[in-house]
Amino acid sequence: MTQGPDRDIPAGEYVLGLLDGGEKDAFERRMAGDAELDAAVARWQARLAPLDATAPSVEPSKGLWQRIEGGLDGATARRQPAAAKAAPDSRFARWWNDLRLWRGAALAGAAAAVLLAIGLVAALERARRQPVMVAVLLTDTNSAAAVVNTFADGRVELLPLQDIPVPQGRALEIWTLWDRAAGPRSVGLIDRARAVSLRLENLPLGTDQLFEITVEPAAGSPTGRPTGPIVAKGLTARRL
């Protein structure tokens, strides 16, 4: 199931500590029976954990709570005479003291912050999925047969754009060539045209690097070099 705001927003509010009382209890009951919601909470906890780690642990001093309670008692005593002077039907006073208004504003701000965080995460995920270089592999009739995408994190994948006939007992082998003196290196072997991750862990990768597909025996080229006909080939270029 696709994660949506109906789970991600309340999960973020729960992790940020914005739910209390009955709302918190209801959320935790819902989370106990909703694996997707529980996973959303875990994601938010992992996402915000680095912020928690930056806050040093501070031991409260003795008498701190007494001072806080004393301050609250004094504030309450000061507010009571002022409240007595206010007209009971004061529209501004009712608006100012409406806790629902302030709570709604706080929740709206929290929801906006959560949505912003979701948007930033989605933008980062889209950027991660965008290739930094591409190579369009063309047939001898200049028809696009496949695309090789390379990503910033080092992943390289081949995506077929059309069906490629493979004779019985044969396979498609993918090669790359960055230096004629080094010669082509095999980076993948597939029994049919399908998406596949290519193996370039210890090989150079840059612009104007040749990728090609050849038809080889089912176990791959017996010589370690292309022996069969070339199905398609192309050079890498920076993605615009």
C-alpha cells in the first residue's frame, strides 16, 4: 500500500509529541493494528533521531520543580484580578482564551512542518532516482534498443526499449569499453531483454564510454571478449 498523508502526518505529529490525552491513546490503539502506520512512526523516529542526538543530556537542578510550581502559582494569582476586570461578554476575551483556536493553530503549523518534511524527503528521493549519465544503445538501423542509466551513488542499470530476439542456447551479454588498450569488459549477461543492474564496481565510468550488447553462448563469451554479432551500442553522455 502506498504511504499517504493520512498516515504520515499523524505519525509525524505523534513522534514530535503533538498528540496528547485521548488523541495519543487513540493513535496508539490504531498503530497497534496498522502495520503501515507503525512503519510510518518508525520512519519518522529514524528521520528525527539525528536531531535528538545533537541535544546534550542535562540533569535538572534540585528544587527546579518547586520553582516552576511557585512561578505558576504566582502567574495564576496575577491573572485572576485581571480576569475579574474583563467584561464577561467581551468578544476579544473569549477569542483570546479559546484554547481550541490556539490548539488548531499549533496543529496547522505542525501539519505544515510535516508536509514540508515529506516534500523534502520526496524531492531527495526523486533526485536520487535521476540518472547523471545515460547511453542510448542503437541498432545498426539507428533504432533505440536499450538505455544504460548511471546514478550518482554508483548504480548502473540497463533498460530495454524493445524486444531483442535471442536464439535458442544463446544469451545477451553487455560490455563496456573506456580504453581500447584495456579492451571491452563484460558487465552483465541476460537470457532475454529485461532490466538488469550492471557490474561496474571496479571499472571506470565516464562520458563517451562505449556500451554494447552482443549475442553470445548461454554461459557467456568463452574468450572474455565479444564474439557474437553486436545487437546495439552507444556512448554515455551527461544527462541534461
